[in-house]
Amino acid sequence: MGGDASEAQVLVVGAGAVGSILALELAHHGVPSVVVDRAVKPPQSTNVDYLDGRSMELLRRLRLASAIRAQGVGAENSGGEEWRSQGLDEPPVLVLSVPSLDELRGRYAQVEDGSAPVELPQRVSGVRLATGLRTAVEQHPLIDLRLGWTFTGLRVEGGRVVATAIDRDGPTRRVLETRFVAGCDGARSTVRQCLDIPMAELTAPVQHCSVYFRSPELTRRFAARRPSTVIVGTLTLQYRDDGDDTWVGHLRVAPGDPITADPEALLRAGLGNRLEATEILDVTQWDDALAVADRYRAGPVFLVGESAHRFYPLGDNAATSVGDAVDLGWKLAGVLNGWGGAGLLDSYEAERRPRALMDREVVARRLETRRRFGRLVAAGASREYLAGVLRREVAPVDDAGLPEGRAPAVRMDDGTQLFDRLGPQFTLVDLTEDEAGRELVLAARRRGIPMAHLVVTDRAVRTRWNRRLVLVRPDQHIAWRADSAPSDWGTVLDRVSGHLDRETP
């Protein structure tokens, strides 16, 4: 960038997975953005390594799914969890297998009601995911990526945001004027601190640390079955599956313990065996309070991903954060492209914060099961007793569940996916005999609302969709549906575009 100031419509703070997806979603709708990140290189340690089917569906829209899958765990690998009470040299108390992608593909093929995801889930190294997404950002002509820029603060002036950052090449103070700011800068978000938004904690925080390390010995030990997670007493061990013998161990830390003093000793104590040739890559500290921000927005500034909810590494599923990025992205684009009203941006927090609160409960249950297992081990519970408790509380992960409101995903008679025929903005799926949706789409376009008209005569779709006119949002959620054209179509358009106070024409 030349000069000391720059104007942009959206400033994205943080070029990790969430910030990258948000910038790519904006670009998908023709909106340019500036992305700043203090790091010059992608992170070498990251907690997210699982993208569920819904997340992959959303990324498929951005033409990212195939590239991500190419970097991920092979379709034949089943993975799973192993629970052990006394180190790695003892046999496991319980082994839970997770179906491979090949197995899931067979299961989904039998689901005919549209609830199965179009995309299979994908386990992928968080480092590879962040690297791949950053590459996509670097190559996109609508995204201005500025690495080595540390965001330092912001203020709102006259309906715009003036943000400041330090450029490490100077070091030089940079000023950027923008209409909106999205804080995608993680659990210790500087953007959130600038807004002084508190985090509501579910429980009193307990301190933990994560030790990222390289161990060919551990990889060889588990080569035959390659579990993704191994719980040993109070330690949780995860294989990163990045092809480089990389693991991460999550350990509880006593108050006041210097976690970086000897992380290898912590690992040895937790694993209960001699750990050879261990290379420590990184050590991070976190707490398990499972916090959600009280607000997701302060005027033109928004919190996205872990800046708004802090679940990782207890929940390695990125679904909550991916959903945030896509939801905010298309809604910001709607406002900036001129058809979206103020209510559209209000709906970001109204939709995404309840989703985070619900997802938090799932993570909390998993956390409590692991805590209880550690307490029972410490109390001397027998292997049989431990296995019985786990069988009642832990179930294999199945990715069939999808959010309420998502349109049915149907494979059409010619083998193509209906989702792939939806437009980038709104799409009115028309299953009527006389193409009754045509005038509705024209009315939307006259108001500047971009809407595709998808006439479908396909038998599979007609059988599984229970309405003849269905308005689908950019994120594949249903915005409205009916069997015939409404008399108050203007009111429907007001609602879906965020113009709730606008008079119907």
C-alpha cells in the first residue's frame, strides 16, 4: 500500500481460517476487503482440525471444498477415540471408532429426505487449512492481504471506522478508514478489547496448556489404527495428521505452574511412558470457561469466530466459526451492494449468538465426561467400571445432523446437486406448473434485490420439497416458502432484505 491512509469497505482483522473465509465470502459477492494479520507466516499450531458436512457445504459454494479435501485425511481412514486410564503402555479401556468418509458416503447415499449433507465432513490439519485458505486469499484480486500488520485500535467517526495498525516493515503506524470492521483475531481478540465487550463464562475457568510436538515414536505406535484422539487420564492427545508426525497434548495445569518451563516433562508424566525424540513446536495456554461474548456487534464493528466464542481446543469442530464468517459475509455484502437494510446486520447476532450458546452445551458435555473420567481414574475405578460409564456418556460422532432451516439437499435425476444450481445471492426455487415465481423474481429485481429464478421440474426435488415456491438465502437456508404467490410479496422482500420498516410498494 502506498501512503499512510487507505479506504476500504471492510477491514478484516486476522488472516486465520475464519478471517480468510470471511474475506472470500465477501469476494464471492463482489465486495473487496482489506485483511491484516500480525503474522507473516501461517500459524504452526492451531486447534481447529475438523470441518463437519455443513461447513464443507458452505465452503463448496466458495469453490474451496476440493482443495481442502486434498489436504485432509484420506477417505479410507476411520479414526476414532481411545480412552486409557494408565498411560500408553496399558490396553485401552474403551475404543470408539468414527466412520471413514467412504463409510459415511455409503450411509448418506441411503438418505433420501434431503437431510444428508452434500459434502462429507473432513478432518484436516489446522496448519494446512490455514495455509491453504491464506493462499486463496493472497490470490484473490478483491482481497488486499497485509501481513506483518498488527491491529492496535479503532474509533468510529461519522459513520465510518478509523482503524490503526503497526506495520513491522517500518515499523510504521498505519491508518485505515473503512465502513465496517470484522474482528477475526481469536480468543484474545484485540478488537473485542477495543469494544470492551465482556465474555459470559459457563463455568469458573480452569487453566490448561496445549503442547504441540513432533514424535515419530507415537506415530509408529498408532500406525495400525490411527485414532484421532487418545484420552489418558486427564491428558488428551490428538494426532494432527499432517504427514509430519505432529501431535498435540492438552493438559490441565495447576495454578501458578510455569507451563513453558519443561513441557516435555508434562507430556512424559501424562503419558506414563518414555517419550523418545520429542521436538517441542509450540506451547499455548488456555482456560475451559467456554465463554460467549455478551454482544457480537458494536455499531459497524463485529466479532466473528473465536473472538465471539471461546470453545477450542475442547471442541475442534470449526462449524460455529465457519457459520459466523459466511453469515456475516453475505449480510455485509448485501448492505454494501445496496439492497440490504439495517435489519440484515442486526440479524447476524440474532442468529449466530444463540447458535454459539447451543454449540457450547455440546462442548460442555464432552468436557464434563473427560473431567469425570480423570476423577474416576484418580479414585481407582476399575477398567470395567470406567468402560461402563463411558458407554453411557460417549457416542461415536456421526455427522448427519444439520441446522434447522437449511434447505433440503437433493441429488437430481441427472445426478447433479440442486445446491450447485442455486445462485450466489437469493434463489427462488419454482416447482409450480406455470412458473408462478417469475413475476415475484422480477419484482425483487426491480427493488435491486439480486434473485435467481430456478425453475425445477425434476421428480426427486418435487418429491422431497414440501412447498412449490421456496426462497433460498445465499447460505442455503430457507428465507420463505409457500405453495402459491403471496399477496404481500413486498412484505416478504422487506423481511428477507432487512428493510423491516419499509412500506410495501
